[in-house]
Amino acid sequence: MILTPEIHTKRLLLRQVEENDAEAIYAWTGDIEVCRYLFYLPNRDLETTRKIVGNWVRKRRHFAWLLTLNGIPIGEFEIIKDLSDKGFEIGYEMAKAYWGNGYMKEAGEAVLSFMKEQGYAYAYAETDIENVSSTHLLENLALKSSGKKPASSKRWGEWFACKNSKRLCEKIFKGDEGTSAPFSFY
């Protein structure tokens, strides 16, 4: 079981998700506009969200942060899975009422920094080709676009529109000419 450490940013507290967060999480997982580009349909009801959150909490296989603003849950940022060559895949979502304020960028920068400190070499994310906001976020987090899922941490890529309407991108924490360490984001 992995325990997610608290991370403090200028405006946010990123903390571990708990079962009693289900109602707040339903604010975005039940919203069709928030879920429009995600891999799942909106949760049908609060009970569905409670079951899903309960499962996350019991298993805790990867880091998953609840983003809170003045104690109010507004979104989540998680490590979906570990990848080969010391990489990891990220996922994120936020309640619509908090879009456009830079909160997800702030959280993303903090999480990427934390993961770098843990010895990871690169991050990977997928976003729908039509999800302009997500693409913009990934670019602001200095992720480079890629033509396919990363085979190793030594490959740089370009934007690619997949047949399944997903855009794939990756970020390699690159140091000197093609190496994967030491780290430099921008």
C-alpha cells in the first residue's frame, strides 16, 4: 500500500484521498463536461463514486493527491501507473468551477517535482486531441509531445493524433544531451 505524502503549494494542499471525500469527488466525476474527454463516463450517482473511492483507498497502488483550496476539494492529480525505464503516467481532473485559475498547473508542477525527487526519469500523459485545455496544461508543464507511448526515457517525440482521438505526450526529465539525469524541466 502506498501512502501519498502531503504537498503544499502557494495556494493548494495536495493530500491523500480518503473515503469521506467521495461526495466532493462526485462534483467532478459526475459532471459530463469534466468527463467529456476522459476514459470513463460520468458517475451515475454518489453511491457509484463512493464505491470507486472506497476501492482506491483500500488498494492505494500509486500516489493520488486530492487538490484542496482552503480545505475544499477541487480536483485530483494522480500517478496512474509506473512505466519502464523509471517513468510514470499522470492523470488529473478538476471541478469545473475551478477551471482557468492555474490550480492544476500549480499542482502538476509540485507533483512532477516530487516524482523527480523520488528518482523518476520521465512523466507520460494522454489527452484527447480535441481537449485544448489539457494540451495547454501539458505544454505549460513542459511535457513534450510524442508520436507514441514511450519505449524508453531516452526518446523525444512530436505531437501525434491517434486513431482513438487521443493525443499522446511525454516529458523526459532531461539533463546533458540525451541523458536522463541530472534533471532540468524548462
